[in-house]
Amino acid sequence: MTDESRFDAIIAADDKVEPGDWMPEGYRKTLIRQIAQHAHSEVIGMQPEGNWITRAPSLKRKAILIAKVQDEAGHGLYLYSAAETLGVSRHELVDLLHQGKQKYSSIFNYPTLNWADMGTIGWLVDGAAITNQVMLTRTSYGPYARAMHRICREESFHQRQGYELILTLMRGSEEQRQMAQDSMNRFWWPALMMFGPTDGDSPHTQQSMAWKIKRISNDDLRQKFVDATVPQAEFAGITIPDPDLRWNEERGHYDFGEIDWDEFWDVVGGNGPCNRERMDHKNKVWDDGAWVREAAVAYAAKQYARKSA
């Protein structure tokens, strides 16, 4: 059996491709691109929430937010580690991000303007992430699938915590309810954009699904998210800013309006409200933290030398 036929047999049998297995170069590159984008998103996603840690309204909310931001850092670490099994270092991946040659999720290029955004990000953004990521626990590449099991458990907790915050605001004062509604108005459409372009405009979906890296298409995932979120919004008493949103009895799904794809591609292209701010901050932190990385490497080398001696 050839390497290629052995790889095809693993995919056909729904088994896992492991780091030591032969794989097509296109499969490896697709995984590196997808895992790196996911890892970068976790790390960049710490910025809009970390911005509110010092302004949280109570010690309880501050502790919750600190724990969540810490979780996101851990998710980035799991994912960079998974990418390294494909023969690329995390330093290379970070360098590609800094050069603008790799992307992160477009959602993090929108500002967090009020405290309710911490709830909306947990409810909508992490909710969209879970919708997309649960299928990745069954992705064909073993290290990625195993990383996603833990990430999804933590993201599910983040989603519930975010929804609880929104429920609390919606049961509060008129000012608090307006704050939550304003947040929903700003984040609903960017959350739908998180699933990527329509299936017809997605250059990677067909091949990724053939390799079972991806299990469900962008449009089907987006529909799944809308169907799950609308009843939650109705229960909370918050209005989704889409006049075309309605239940379609014949389809058994909610119909929803057209996404502003010009805005989507503009943000992906680097022209969103916070693209430059996010990357300027990322580069500054990377440069300022160089001494920490150098000290850690020097210490590890010193410990290794002592043990070798």
C-alpha cells in the first residue's frame, strides 16, 4: 500500500491522522493555516476583554473576566502546540501574524464600548466559536481534535457565563437593558461573519471537507447558530437587529437577512475599526516581552546543562 492510499484509507475509515503519518503537503498546509488562525484568534481575542478587567463593576465580575482571559491564553498554547506537530514552530507562526501573512478572526477587530460587551462576546462570539469548534473535535488530525475537546468544554462555560451576564443586565435598570441592547446591535452581524464567507465564496471548504478537517459547511454552521440563538434572545427579552428574521415553518429554520459582505471583506483585508490597534498592541507586547523569552530559554539551557553534567 502506498503512502497516499494509506492516508486515504485513514480518512475513509474516519480514523485520525497522527504526526508520524504520511500526509499530502496540501493537507499539512491547510491544517497549519487553520490551526494558526485559530491560535492567533485566541491570543488577539484577549485584548478586547482584557481592556475591561480594571473596569469590571464588582470583584466577582473581575475574577470571572480574569479567569476567562487566562483560558484564552491557554487555548492559544494548546493550538500552537498542535501546529508544531506539523513541523512549524510557534515562533514562525507568530512572525507570520506580525508580518500580516496570517489572519485571526475578524470579530476581534470590533471595539468593546460598554460593559455589556463582555456578556455579548461570551454569549454570541464564544457561542459562534462553539458552533464551529464542536465539529473540530471530530476533525481528521489527531492533535487538533484532542486540543479541541478541552477548548470546547471551556468555551461552553464562557458562553453560559456571557449569557448569564446579559440576563442580569436585562433584569436590571432601563439603562442596563439599553446597554445590553446596544451591545447586541453592534455584535450580531459580526458574530454571523465569524463563520466565514458563503460556501460558494469559500476557497477552502470543499477540500477541507473532503479531507474531513472540516465536517460542516460555513452556511450550515451559520444557520445552526442562528437557530440556537434566537430562542435565547427571546427568553432574555433582547431584540436581534434583523428585520428579516423570522421562523420558516417549511424549512424548519429561521430565515435571516443578508450579511454585509463588503464590510466582512473590508475587515478581513485589514480595514476594520481596530485592525491596526490590535496588531500594534500585539507587536509592542511581543517586543517588550523579548527579555522574558530570552531569560526562560537561558534558564532552561542552564538547567539542562546541570542535569547533563
